[in-house]
Amino acid sequence: MADKSPLRSAYIICGTDVPKVRLALGRFKRRVVEESGSDLSLSTVDAPAASGAEVVQLLQTGSFVLGRRAVIVTGVDKWKVADRDAVARYLDDPFPDTTVALVGETCSRKEALAKAVARYGEILQFDLPKKREYGEWVRDQGRRAHLKLAAAEARHLLQVVGEDAGRLESELRKLADYLGATAKTPAEVHLDDIDDVCSAGLEAQIWDLTDAVGRRNKAAAMRLLEELLAMGGAPRRHGGSGDPTRSILTALVRHVDLLRQVAALDPEMPADKASETLKIHPFRMRKLLEQRESFGVATVDRATMVLAEADAALVGASQLEPELVLERAVLQLVTG
């Protein structure tokens, strides 16, 4: 998708390299806004909730927004062949000044839809490398985050985090934040840095949950809680007891206690001084200081009461199922 050329009628953005797919989709959205002058020109629907016929109807419906408009369809690889064929037929006579972007993990270039997009638009495919090339892919992603990873460090990161592209990207961002990496001052990554910052799947989930609660991000917190319960709770190094609900509650109590300590600091105190005062790593302190904007002293007091009530409920003060007790507590933390 050349930056200087006008947008075409259709694009397929697909592949297993999730970070690159996300970047390409972001560039596409910016191009649409640049050409139309408004983000109102963008619509997003999910397949298969929306059928191919429904997407075609949306594409053929006029808009009050002048200039280029675009419809993004995610999960197109979950469509049935009939849905994909409907969009392929539409592309033989597309609606003026309208672009459709079809996003998914897989893309068969033998199908009618891919052939139609190749004629009237462009296919952007970003796949993860073969297993033997994965280490170099990690190093390349690291360079994008201004990190220098040697081959040994890249292999170690893969061992710790696994091969999920989205999680690897997240952990590399955490490493860049931890090491203060910038375009002007790239940072060299050592094995100890990976062990200090990066977490295996379950470890990363509990940090993500406590951070989402600290930011009072309801959608993220409830999604992460559901995933943690499905995975079996928090790991033992975070207070895990083998009981998922109890271990998650323990992790939340610890995080709220940290927020209490940070909320009590002088608001004018620099981050490095706060880190030294509370003996909290600068990386973690930066996150806590950001969350202090949502969790003042009064909010922390209320959060403590909510968690105490949840603790009592888990040991018999309530007839509710433990998972429901925890869901209700997290909902109160992020909305109260």
C-alpha cells in the first residue's frame, strides 16, 4: 500500500505475524482518515457475526461523510465460502470512493475473493517465520523496539514467553520500558533483564490484570480475569495457593497495598525518588504512578474494603460461587 497512491477498492491484510498485521491495519486506518479528513469515515464489523451479504449492503450504503470511506472486516477467515464469494462479486462493480479491508489470519489465494482483491486492490500478507528462523524474527522485533538482542537472548525470551507473536511483542515493549530504550539510545538486553521483566503466560496475565485494575480499565480487567480463571489462577510466586480465586485475590490485595503506599507519597516527588523511598523498581514505579491518577487515597480505602469483603465471602460469608465473588469484586474495583 504505497503512501502516495490513492486507496484502492479492496485490501486483504492477513497472516500469522499479528504485530505486523496490526501495524498494516493501523497504517490503512490513517490513510483513510487522511483522505477523508475524518475518522467517521471508518466502520468496523466482525465476521462471522456480519455475513458477506451484510458487508456488501454496508459497502453500497451511502454516507454523510464526503470523500473516501472504508469498511474493515475482521476475522474473514471464519466466513463461509458463500460469504467470501459475495464480497468477491461486489468487487466487480464496487461503490465509488469506498474501500473494504478484509483482515484475518489465513488467506487462500486460490479462492475467488483473493483473486478479486488481487485484481482490484492488494493483498498484504505477513506470516511468522519457520521455527528455525524464529530467533531472528524476535531480534528483528526487538530492533523495532530499540532493543539489541543477541541470539542467546532471543532464544531465552522464546523459552520464557513462548512463540505467541502478540505476547512476545508485549514483552519486548515491557523490556524497552524497563531499560529506557529509545531511538537515540537503544538498549542492550541481557538474560537477567528477561528474567526480571518477562513472564511466562500465567505470570504475564496476573501482571496484566493488576495493571488493568490499577488503570480502572473495565473491559480489559474482566477479560483478563476470565482468562486467568480458565488458566487456573495466579502462579505461586504471586501468592498462588492452588485455588484460582484465592490466588488472584491475593495478587489484587498486594497490588492495592502498593497503590496505597504510592498514593500516600508527595504528588511532587520525582519517580526516581519514589522508587528509592518505597524500594520498588523504577519500571514498576512508573506504572504505579500512572495508576495513582485513578487510585487516590479514598479509592484505595474503598478497594481495600471491597477486597476484604471478597475475602470473607470466599471463606464462607457468602453462598455465591467463588468465581462470581471475584468477578463482582473486580467489577467494583474498576467502576466504583
